[in-house]
Amino acid sequence: MKKIEKLVLAGALAALLAGCGGQNVKSDSPETAAESPADAAAAPAEAEPRVYPSGASRSFPDGDPVEPGPKGRTTTDIKLATPHQASQDLKERALERWALLLNKRGVEAFDYLSPGYRSNKNAETWAAEMGARPITWKELGVSTVNCDTEDACEVSLWSESEVRLSVAMGTNSVFGGHIEEWLRVDGVWYYLPNH
């Protein structure tokens, strides 16, 4: 692949992931991860790729990564019953919401959104929009929770996903992280989307 095509692909992937809430995202693809020896020598030690127990090497272009497990429970640990009984614990609720989305249960995940956000949306339409995104989330986990007040917290999540680039280009595995805002309303934690 020509260098310009690589840059266009990397830019398109970054723009796509920014629209899906990803931050500190870097592709595992060797084509998009390649850099010149001069760039590698000039980069600080913190920017060097890390090798995780899975053997995958991941680097992060801007800032500290939201690192993957093993850091407690992940979406694969959440057992969803039908009907699902939601937890009151913030970390559990964040994982439950994503587990519902991963299991194509977007209408149920809609109930985890803040009441104000839900008042302006339709559950079926929102679930269809979430299901139509060109990204397939594989697993997510909570890294940290930081609270400004006892009723307003930021939850940092790490994620592993696949992005459909095009029919010709196929999919690309991506590791990333993002921060979600959660509010407690009448004793229940709700996710507040930022768009």
C-alpha cells in the first residue's frame, strides 16, 4: 500500500473511532503502526508499544492509555438474565449497559441512559442506530471511576473492537478507551451521552 493510502486509511479510522467515542485509539495493524526510524528515535520512552499478556502490541499516540485487564470484571463476566435486573453499583451498571449492547439488546440498554436524554429519543430508533455502527465491540472493562460529587462520576473504560473499513479493506482490530459521564438520579446511576 502506498504511503498516502496508509495516511488516508489511518485518518479515516481515527475519524470513525472519534465518532464512536474512542479516545487514545491506535490500530494494531502493522500498516498503520509503521513509523520511520527517525520518528521512533525521537519518541519518548512512554510512547513505545507495550506487549500485553495476549502477545498483542499496542501503542498510544496521545497520553496514557486506558489499559486492558485483568482489572476485575469485564463485559464477558456479566450474565444477562431475561428480564435483566439492573445493578445499583456504578461499575456494574457501566458494564451491564455495554453487555446489553454487545448482546444486541439495545432497547434494554436504552434504560441506562439519563432520563433527560431518553425523553428526547425513541428506544427502538436509538437501538437501531447503535446496532448500525461500523464498529463491533468485543469486550470492555472499567479502569477507573472518578467522582466530582457523590452523584456525578466519570467512568474510564478500555475496549477491544473491530472496525469495518470497507468491503475491499475488511476489518481492523482496535484497542482503545473512552470516558463516560454517569449521573445518579433518585438513587440510580444513568449514563449521560455527550452528543
